[in-house]
Amino acid sequence: MPAGLVISAPASGVGKTTLTLALARAWRSRGLKVQCFKSGPDYIDPAFHAAATSRASVNVDSWAMDRATIAHLVSRGSDADVVLAEGSMGLFDGVAARGVSGTGATADIAEMLGWPVVLVIDPSGQAQTAAAIAAGLRDYRAGVRLAGVVLNRVASPRHEDLVRRALNEVGIAVFGALPRHAEISLPKRHLGLVQAEEQAEIGKLIDEAARFVAEHVDLDAVLRSAADWSVRSATDGLNVTPPGQRIALARDAAFSFVYPHMLEAWRAAGAEISTFSPLADEAPDADADVCWLPGGYPELHAGKIAANARFRGGLRSFAETRPVHGECGGYMVLGAALTDADGVRHEMTGLLGLETSFAKRRMHLGYRLATLSGPMPGHQAGARLRGHEFHYSTILAQPDAPLAVVHDAAGAVIAETGSRRGHATGTFFHLIAEDR
């Protein structure tokens, strides 16, 4: 029977990912089977989890997914010895309005699955106050159980002793304390961590994190705190319709933000996926019946994309007879032009009229509920799609017919409606699930 734990924190940037990767690799090195999940809509962390465990990781999201979908996804951990769900932001951070089965908070997943929480606490600039924060998180919501804490970035033995004593006084176990260790910091860029596939030394970095954590954290005590978990029936599967039978999927450093559970659901429904690289000037498979361009970092490669005539011409030819859909960065590449952070305008494929700029940066972040005004691959007009949007581009022009009426999690209508023209469609949000 697998044992489950949730790794969370009071806030972002405290060290959840590093601890998750280190625990996963350290236990795997002991011969245990470790399965990871990511709570929330982050599409970068699951690739790091896979690098640490050699098992695919997927997102579970209480705002976008119902309980049956979450149960189906976590059932992949039924053959593991230990299951780790890495949280997003702070433990109770979600949106104000409830979604399908919760607000998107990590605490929803912890309560739903009955897994205790290991908190990563960064006591920099404080001492006993760290115990007050941990105690407040422990007592904030009935049904969410705190297993203990791991202290991160401890300044000195005296600092550690002050914090440990305070946590002991409020009855909170301390599994270990990590001194500052810059060598295991994961590289970041504007949308979060640099992708695992872009880091040639990721294996060595995870090994070093595992060694460091094993030296300072009681791995056996953490493992004993995990809850035995009986996997519930997960026969319902995922409510995901493939966009076509044969899908040409753009896949490289500029087009990599696609949720793993979506690809698995497409394959489970019988779809075939062939990948191609726009950065390598490849065109979509001519035998495919639909082309899908995920998000990623096209703004970092805009000059190369603009210069790759075979890709652009092949995509235009494809779109003359078959549907092409782009998400976020993929949507921008389907547009007329993209202006990079230096203010240089690059011509894109022109299948849609969208023009975007990274010279005028504006953060767009949050859950999205879209009601389709017209069809897109895999979904008919009127379908209600749940997704997540995160980018720093500004819309300069969005002249085509809107693809959907889009609301944020609070119910407000937003301007990022997506577009449709001919066989081309695009959205700024990344699709997570369709309402059942």
C-alpha cells in the first residue's frame, strides 16, 4: 500500500520543489518506487519530478478537475511505495470562488486524499515567529493534517536552535534543518523555473540536492509520517476529447507547455501523436488531421521562428485544409507578429491577426473558464473549458472573431477571448479539462 505526503509551504519561493526532488531521488536511491504529482496548474514542475523519479508526473487541480478525475490521475501511484504531491504557492492559497471541487489550493488536495502535509519553512529574518506561522497553518483548517516541518535556509546553529525550541513548544515535529546552499538553487526565468529539458546537468543537480537533504533531514521520520493510502476506484477516466485522430504536436524549447495528463488522455482515447520542431524548421506531419502548438517561450526564439520558412510555409499549407490550434505562445506564433523584449518586431505565421508585444510587459495570470463561441479541435461551440493563463505579453491587436467568452475565477469577463479564422484557432489559456 503506498504512503502519501504533500509538500507545501507558507508561500512561493521557499523551497518546495527542491525538497520534493531531493526526497524523491533519495528514496528512489534506497530502492523505493516514488510517484510525484503537482497540485495546481504549473506545467514546468512535473518534468522535474519525472527527472527525479523516472516516472511521469501529472497535475491535479481542485479548481479545474472533479474528484473522479483527480482520483483517476493519482491512481497511477497505486504501485508506488511513496507518493509525493508538491503544492503551489502557500498551503491555503487559491482563488476566491470555488471551482469544480475546490479553490485550487494545495490544502484541497491534502484533505481530499487524506495525505499529511510536510511544510517547508524559511525562517530567514525571524526565529520564534516561524513557529507561530507553522502553528497557524496547522490549525487553520480542519481536515488538513500537518506531519511536521523542514526548515530551509537556516542562518546558523543558534538560529536553528531558536526555531526548533519554539516549534517543539507548540508540538510541531522538525524533520530537519537545511543551511543555505546556493549550489542546489534551480535556475529561473520569467515564467518560473528553467525547464528540466533545457538543463543538461539536471540529474547531477538533483543528486546533489538529495545528498544535501539526506545529510540534514531525517528521511525515515518523514517517511513514517506519510499516510497509508487506499487507492479508490478510478474507472471514470478523464473527460478529455482528443483534437483529432492523428495529431501533429509542436515540441521543442519554444513549444513545451502542455499538461502531461492531456497527452495521456489523447493517447488513451486512441489518438496518435507525432511531434515536430518549429525551431529545427520542421513542418507538421502531412498525414496528421490536426496540428497543435502548445505554449512555451516563443519570445526567446522569435527571430528564428520568423526565419524558418519551411515551418511557416508548411503550417500555412496544413491550415488550408485542416485545423490548427495554438495555446498561449502557440497562439502568438499563429498571429501576425510578435515584438520581443528588445522591441524588435518579428513576423509570425499570419494564420490569425493577433499581434503581441513583450516590450510592453504585463502579467496575465489566473484560472480561466471559457464558453466556446465557435468550435475548436476536440470541442464544439458551447463547450465550457477550464484552463490557466500565465504570460507577460501585451495584446496590440486581436482583430479576428473571438473564440470564446472567457471569465476569470471570480467571474469577471476578460479581454483575452482567443481567436478563430478559417481552420485556425487560438487561446491564451492552457486547457486543463472540460466541464462534464
